[in-house]
Amino acid sequence: MLHNFGVPVARYLYKTSLSFLQKYNPYSTRVVPETSVEPVFMLHTGAMLPAGGADQIKPWLPLFDQLGIEYLVVTRAVDVYEYMLREYPHVAVSLVSSSVDADKLIQRFPSLSGFFYVANTANNNQFLRYPGVRHVFIGHGDSDKSASVNRLFKCYDEVYVAGQAHIDRFKKADFGMADVEFKIVGRPDTRTLLSQYVQRGGSIERILYLPTWEGYHNDQAYSSLPIAESILRAAHAIGKVPIVAKLHPMTGLMRSDYRQAEQRIGNALGLGSEQLRFADQHGKLTDCLVPDAIFVCDISAAVSECLTFDRPIFVYLPKDPKLAVMSGTHTYADYAYTFSDAQEFSEKLSAVKAGDDRLAVARKAARDYLISPDATVNEAFEQQLRAVASRQWQAREVAFQPAANSWPVPGLCAACGADAVTQQTIASEIAAAKGKVCDFLICGDCGFVSNPNNTHDYVYSGFGATSDPQMGTRAGDGVQPRREYRMAEMAVDILSRRSAERLPDVLIFGPGLSKDHALIAQNLKIGSVALTDMGNFQSAVNFVPLDATDSTFDIVVASEVIEHFTDLKTDFTNLLSKIKTDGLVVASTNVNDGWPLRRLIYPFITGHTAYYSGRALQAVARRFGLIVDFRVPAIAFGTAGPRKRYIFFYRDPRLAESISTYFADHHVAPSE
């Protein structure tokens, strides 16, 4: 009876509670960082906080910060997410708990091009499955541990290594790595230390003890902590200098008795704080390294870091034959004083203390072999990151398609998605539209104005005076260059600042009756020119259907088009899907600057159904992973009025510099 009643009730409570948490858990809304705009790089940490989830990315954060390319950090555990928000408030952080979250993040930021992984955690695979991006393993240290060489590395496009040593470790492995590119980047976080480099010699002022943690498995039990008291007692007796010890951040993760290691060692030695000090376990190792110390390490990345300074290094090698040590052509015994017990350590420390540093020359060679000081100083890491970004813009010749679920539902602002839309009936006070009344939908958040009933059927009813080359001065007559020609001319110039040999293919989007395309083909240094519109009004041979997604161009010109859009999702997809990933869209329209609608003519012109603010266009651009820029054309100082703008949409961040240098050479954008 109890079973028949209790089990269903328990199941109901479990499902109800789970549903509630999934719906109301505040972290479920933190997949997309609010501060992110167009991140190019993702730095992934898959472990929990005690397992190094934060410690493993700390050394990389300043490097990504200084690079100047937008990035975000993806965490997979709530404790790491909270830690990052608290300790690194300037960093955009995402909490991804499932493959659904991963999909949401990727759909929101199609600009992401390089995924960087600091450890081989199992949840990496939820991002490794995405094609079209560069998957790069950067790790969190270089060592001869077995974790540094295994088949998991085969899933990455590139593996960044400190030096040739890591590459040689893989060459000696029993599996191939032919499809993986290795890039030597040195140890970027030691760059400052290298500037303090002092030639070998000099007195020993302190001993730095750097034991590793216990490891996940028995064949990774490299730690000297079981004999730490004996080692440090000998170090103090022989060295007669202060000792600084820094435990590995993950110490005690698998063995609870290791969690009290600092207290145990301190009590056993009975030394005062001036003779024995423990550095912050979770601090950066490089903050502890000094050029007047000698170093006592285990098999770990600490050895490579200590090679920064040309000082004696002692490495503990356990006697257990089952331990896996993955060396390159240089073994620890070649450049470090290895020992397996306190007695052996004492003998070798005594010799070094007496001046017998017989491994000094070999240590210098190992330094070059393991950590590549030249690559470090010459910023090889930053160069590789820039190459990843550059490669993606060139390789991903795909259409810009926004995520299907990224557009607002009816009732919200069609541009930004805010629930701040009000309907206002407004009559024009401008003479040319005197008495015309429109029902506007106005977003109080981004300023987007929609005039959904102000439509005009250009296919059946034809074009107005401003679109007729014989009646206006904007649409091209095929004789004198006008608006579209000047926009294309400017775009060709901008692209040529990156590649003078490039012959861009140009698309005129919505030309109507304008014949500027003929002059563009005749006078500009381009590859080809094509037209797209609601209909082939000019019987053009090189015509592209409006909804085509299989043709992309280097330049798309849309003069006085986007104000006619009635369905932002469909219409902007038709426009922006036709640009290459390193191409440029140039549109012209009036931009809402807050001036009262009743005192404007533009929103009342028949056919004008969309009146954008800058924020509204930024919101639209983000859905396509695009950057948006606003420039003033010359015609804004004349008949078009002060609200006329050219809007640049682009994805390749390198175009920003080309646009900037163009306008350093030109006061305003050209127009008719």
C-alpha cells in the first residue's frame, strides 16, 4: 500500500521540483553574457572549482584581455561561474550546463571562430562537435605527465605547445598525430620573468618547494608530499635559507588527508614563519618564481616554469615503475638533479650548495627546448590567435543566417525584442504630408518605429518620383554617377585597403529603376555586378532572386531600401545572406534621432514602413553576428537632411580599420 502510494508521490515531487528549477533557476538565463557583443574567441574551462576550473584559465586571461579581440569564457560548473563573476567582473562569462545551452550560445554568437580548451575534460565534446570553427588546445602547463600525451589530443585542429619537447613527446607515443597542427608559442605568462633573467651563478637566497597533487589515477601519483617533511628538513639543514612552499591548487582533490598538508608539514618542521612560508595555493606560480632561488619540484609543469631562471632544479622521481613519464629527447636527469628519497636529495643539494652545478650548461639547452624563450618574447601566442581569427574570416564563406529562435515574437519590438511597444496615432505637420495620419508602433526601449499600414506595392503600382532617374537625383540615369554608384565606389575603396588585388563582386539590392549598376560595371575596378529586387524591373541578365541564399558577394549596396522592410526577419535575411563573411553591406536610410515624428516627412512617405534608431539596427545586426557602423553622407548636408546615414554591416573585425582609414582620408561619405 505504502509502495503504491509513496513511489508515485515521490516521482511527482521530483519531476515538479526539477521543472521548477529548470524554469526559475537564475543560472538558466546566464548562457548568453549580457556584455558580449561579437565575441570571436571562446575560452573553455570544463572542471569544477576544486578541480582547477578557475586556476587553469587564470594565466590566460590577461593575454586574451590585452589582445583586443573580443572573447568570452565558458564555464561548466556553477561554482566556477560564480567565482569568475566575483573575481573577474570585466570578463564576459557564460554558464553552459548542457548541449542545449551550447547550441543557444553558438546560435546567439555566430561570430565565434576560435574555441580554446585548457584541459581535456569530457564536456569539451559538446563544443568540439561544431564544424566551421578552429578548435585549439592550449592546456595549463607543460610537463612529462601522462596527461600531456594521449589520444584525446587527436580531436583538436591545433595544439599549442611551449616548445619542441611537447611535440617530441607525441612523436614517441604509440599513436599518430598527423592531422593535428602543433604551434610553438612558448610560455606567455613567463614573459615578464624572462625580462628579469639573470645569468647563472649568484648566491642561493631561498628554496622554493613546488609539489604536485596526487593525481586522478595511480599511474599519476607523482607527488612528493608523502616525504615532504624529510625533504624540507634536509633543505633547511643544508641550504640554511628560507623555504617557500606552494602546493598545487588541486591538492587534496582525490585524497582527503592531503588537504591538511600545509598544517602537517608546518607542525612537523616546527619552523617560524621567517624560515617556512606557504604561498597561496590558488595563486599564480609565476608570482612565486624569483631569480635568487633554487627549485624543488615533482614531475609537473612547475619544472618548465622554473627553467625561466637559470637556477638549479631538483625533481622528485618516485621509484614506482608503474608511473608513466612521457619525456621528449631530454629527460629530467639531463638537466635537473633527480632524487627518489630524502637521502639522495640531501647529497645532491649539498654538492650544488658547495658550488658543483654540473648541469648548468644542459639546463640552458633544456630551457630552449622546453619553453622556447624566443617564441615567448616575440609574442608567438598572440600571433597565433590573430591567425586563427584571420583564417576564419577567409575560410567561412557562408551565408549569414540568424538563429530561428532569435527573433522576437509578435507583440514585442520587432528590432530589439523589448516589451515596450506602444501604438500612437500621429498626424504629420509637414506641408508635403499635411493631414496624413499614421498608426505607428513605437518601441520605448530601442526607438524603433514601425508603420505597418503604410505599404506600397511597387511591382503593380510602380515607383515614385524619387526612384525615377528622370525625375530625381538619387536614382542613377546611367549617364551621371549617383547614390548607388558612390556607395559602391566607397565600398570598393574600403576593401582595397586590405587587398589591393581584390576584384570584388558587387550586388545592388533593390535598385528599382536606377541604372547606376551600368556605370559601376564600366568604371569601377570590380569582378562583376548583379541586381536583386522584388522583380527584374530592368530585365537584367545578371539577376539574383530576392530570396536566393546560394549567391554571395563582396559588396552589397542597398540605397533607400531597408525603410521599406515589413518583416524584419525575412527582409534582413534576404539582404544580409548575400554578403560574404569578409564582405561589406552599405545601406542608406534616415535614422531616428528622437525628433518628434509629427515634424518629419520621412516616416510618412508612402512605402516607408520602418524607421530605425541606431540601437534598433545594432539589435538586428547582432542577430546575424554582424558589426554595424554609421557614417554621414554628403547629401545629409543638403536635400536629404541631417538624419541621413550610411549603415555599414560587416563581420570581419579587420574591416573596422579599413573603414576608419577611409574616413581619415574623406571628411564625409560620398553621395549624389
